[in-house]
Amino acid sequence: MGEKLGKKLKCGDVVAYFGSMGMGKTTFTHGLARGLGIDEKEVSSPTFALVHEYRGKSNTLYHFDMYRIESWDDLYSTGFFDYLDYGGILAVEWSENIENALPENSIKVTFKPGEKENERIIEIEGVDFK
């Protein structure tokens, strides 16, 4: 599903992830990277770095983790608003922590636990998969 979405993305798109810890947000980003022509082996969780940058052939993916963001000052310190102007694609984990700062046209990806132990329900809003 991430790879399919990655193939539809264009410069300036923001993909906002919503969901609790361990729901597969970073794993989804592996697929997103594949869809963008980026080696998924390069993708890792940006929890401590706050943002990782992955350069593809035609796009750059900026992978954010907003888990520790608690204020506007924290958000500004990440450079998030600057990255919006860079023309790449942003994948934002823990978007619930910065929901008021997300562009209105962000693609929202919500991760929920399924009925089985390792099952996930993934809902995507803001992009047409047809």
C-alpha cells in the first residue's frame, strides 16, 4: 500500500501519519520510498534525529517523527516549515502532535489495530487510488 501511494506522490505532497506506537508507520514509509524509487534499506525511524532525508532519482523524501514535539517552538526547531518549501515529499509520523500545522491538502494515513495480533487497518484520505 505504501509503494502504491509513493508512485502517486508529487513534489510538495505531505503524507501525515496518525496512529499509536508500533502500528507500522516506519514500515509503511519503506513502501513509500520504494514507490518513489528510493532504496527502502536506507529508511529508518527518525525518532532521535527528528528528520531523515532520502534522495531519489526525481524526488527527495523528508521523513519526520513528531513524537517529541510538544509546542510551536519545538516544531519550529525541526525546520518543518522550511522543508515545506523545499519541494520534496514529506512523510510525517505522529502527525497528531502537529495537526494544526499541517497543510490542508495533506494526505492522511491512519493506522489502527486489526482484530488479529499483527493485523493493521490502514485508511488513506486525500488521494485517489483509481
